[in-house]
Amino acid sequence: LTDARIDCLEAVKADPTEETSYAALGEIWRLDAMRSDDRNFVVLKWRQSADAYREASEAAPLVVFFPLRRAMALFEAGDDAEAMRQLMGLVRKNPGYGEANNALATVAASSGERSVAEDAISRARRYDENEGFATRRPRDYADSLKWTPRLARAFE
């Protein structure tokens, strides 16, 4: 991953408007976080991942996957309120984004925001083509979408 990280950082420096380099950095830092047991390092890497996905979102505002990944990284870093704010904004703009609704329901439920969670689950059931799979096998759903560990556990 070191070479990939260096390549991405050089690509960002060469063209700061290119979203794929930021997204790749977000993914690299996600993997770094998932491979460590040092809590401070893990939080730092999740924050770096969230920052990279923010940059990717700014470079490509129509790609809804980037803000979803940012919210997941924020949730992993322990910034539940900001993760929920990001997810609420994402589903407000894209109410039919089932995965984001499921993620919002999970974050909201873990934060004690029952009405937000219920509304998000309702939208997910209406729009998410995988919702039956999500309901019957939540762990497999989360794994198939490469959800972050804390979000996947909370979804179960």
C-alpha cells in the first residue's frame, strides 16, 4: 500500500480536481485503519479517510458513493453526529439511495434517534433493491457493500 499511497498523493498534487485519486486515498486509509489495533492510529486513519472522501465529493459532487463513504469513516472515527448529518444530507438529496438510507437508519438508531432511524428504514424498504437481503441477512448485506466494521456491527 505504500507505493499506492505515494502514487495517489503525487496524483492529487498533479491534479487536485481528480476525484479518483482522493477516493483511492480514502480506501487506502480505510485499509490502514482496519489493519491496526492502536486506537489513536485507527482514529487518525478513519479521519484521513473521511477527509479524502470529502475531497473526492468536492471534485465529483454527483458521485453519491463518496459522501456515503465519508459518513462511514466519520462514524468509525467516533464522530457519530457528523456522520448522521452527512447521511441526512445525502438522503435528502437522494431519497432513493437505499444503501445510504440503511446506513442512516443504523447511525441514527445507535445515536438514539429513533424517528430518524424509522424514517430511513421506511425509505430503504421502498427503494433499496437489496432490502430483503438486508433484512434477512444483515451481516452479509453489510459485507457485500464493504461497510466499515462498526457500522456493520450496529446494522446487525
